[in-house]
Amino acid sequence: MIYQFRSLLRRRAGFLGLWALLFLGACDRSGGPSEPQNQVLVASSQLTELTQQQLGQQVSALSPLLVAFMRNGVKVHRLTYKTKNTNGEEITASGAIILPVTTQPVAMVSVQHGTLRNEADAPSYFKQGTEAYLAGAVFGGLGYIIVYPDYIGYGESKALPHPYEHRASLASASLDMLRAAKEFLRNQTEVKWDERLYLTGYSEGGFATLSLQKEIEENHASEFNLRASSCGSGAYDKTAFMKHLINNETVGVPGYNSLYLWVTLTYNRIYGLNRPASAYFKEPYATQIQQQGIDANINVSLNTIFTDAFKQGINDGTDKAFLDAVADNNVYDWQPRTPTRLYHGDADRLVLFFNSQNAFNAMKARGATNVTLFPLAGRTHDTAINDFLLGTFEFFTSTP
């Protein structure tokens, strides 16, 4: 859900050294026939160019170790592209692509970002202090093409509500961004992509990554040379998670509750339920949520604010409309073919660990042989990030 990258990066600058090695090495790309004209890419514009020296200066304050790994400068472009909104309407979305300035063929990493509460933090703005600026530019400087979709609701599509934790649209917006990136790369000669693709993301980004992986494997496998997928601390089993929130005490942190509300209100809208807040929540919370939405300051355990009628409908299965909406966003019960790792702190109180455990169990039961669960002992949603990054480094470099 929430990926507080900027503050975590400042507190844990050392872990970037681990990621540095991830962006070393690539293999040659063989030539092929001419490809068709753009089908998805609408436009591109260069946002900035940073030299190797500038990148070194940028990262030296974070970790002097990283300076030694800077292989090249980067050029950052904003892409706009066609995709579909949750209602099937064609819209224009955006994202950033970060290109290493190098003559060597390089691979690509699609990074699905975590929760954004601030529109200005979207990757396509590439502003200082954001995830894309702090991490993406550095990783590009280490010799990798980095693709960052904004998702719907940010950047070019900022007039639309972000479909928070909506599986299908996170997958489709990310998939279409990859297609736009392919078309952009085809139309330039500055960098060569060796066709390898890796996927990664944490929290909402972990959920988006697994959703994107499933979409690619099941419906678009011939389009991409997908090599590996590393997912961190995502809410993959929505049904179990929702039932837990309704029936069990939670920490009551307003920031956590805001994200849980965001999911509930998103599904209420996207699936045409269009219920008032009072259909879900007791007073005085219903009025507060109806007026303030996800900005409502709820500082009690979430299970105490749901109405008895709503809780009963979930527990006895009679609220089929809401349960179906939640179940449509499950992404845990399928059989991946791509080597996949699931990282999750077992002390995570925001996105509970059983989401990854349930996914691993279901995938293995379906016959998956290349999915591995990494329980991170004692780690919370914030403190698991270092281990996730280290594991992803090892995983990607060992899966060429």
C-alpha cells in the first residue's frame, strides 16, 4: 500500500549499494524485422539529462559507495500513451522512462511504484526528492532502462480518480506503459534494449507487479521476454484481508485506516455499488467519511466502525455484490511460470503477512515450481524494504 520511499531512502541510504550491482551487465540483442507503427505511444518529451558526474554528486551525499558504481549518465523522458480507464474508455496516461547513456545493450526493469498521496510525486514529473528521481536516475546511471508507469489518476490522467488497489487497471496501465516504452525505444538509436524484462515493486507496487505479471503471462506472453518478478509486501488476497479487517482489531493508525478506506471506496465506485458511506460505516464515522473520503481522520480499530449489517453480509456471504468486487481483485490464486519471489515482513501491521503466505500456498497447490516465499522475521512494512531490495538484487543477477 504505502511506500514511503523518500524518507526511507534518506534513513537507509546504504541499501542503494545493494541495488547498484543489480544494474550491471546485459547481453546482445539480435536484429529483427521492421516493426509496425506506434499503436500505444502518443508522445514523448525529454525532461532532463544528467551526466555521470552529476549523478555521482547526487548520490555522494547518500552513500559515497555508490559513486564508484556510476557507469554512465542518463536521459529521462516523459511518455504519454493510450490505455483504458476502469470503465473501458480510452484515455491518455503517462510515465517516465530513464535511459542509460551507453553503447552497450541493456535490460529493462519495470518498477511499479507504491502508494502516492501527492500528485506531484508521480514518476513522469521526475521531481527532485521523488522515488523516480532518487532511485530511477541512479539505477539508470548503473546501466539499466527503467520504466515507471504513473498509473491512472496521476500525471496526464490526474483529472481521474486513482483506482487504488484495482488489479485490472494497475495491470493494464502498466502493460500499456511497457508497450509505449517498446515503441519509444524502437524509434530511437541512442540505447539498445536486449529484450530482457524484469518486474518489481513494493506495497501497492508489489500488488501491481504481481497483477502485471499475471496479465503478461496469461494473455501477452509472446510480447515480452519476462525473466523474473520480485514482489514485496503486497495485499494479494483481498478477500481474506477484507474479512480480517472487519472481524479483528487493527492498530488504529489514521494513515493505515485511510488506505483501507481508499480500497473500500474505490471498489464501491468502480463496481457500480455506489452505496453511501452509511451502508458500510457507523456514525459518526459515516458522515465524516461521506464528507472527507480518504482524508477522514479515523484513529480507532477499523473493525469497530463497520455497521453490524455490513459485517454480517460479509461473514455469511449474503453481500454478494461487495464480496464479488473484492474477489475480482484477488491475485494470489494462480500458477506463475516466471521465476517469482514474494518478500514480506512477518511483523507487518499494515499489509498483513498472510497475504504472501496465502499466495505462496495457492501457487504451489496449482503446481508452480519457481515461486519462493521469503518471510522476513521481525520486519514491519517499513523495515522489510532493505531485505526486499537485497533479495531482489540477488534474484535478478542470478536470473540473467
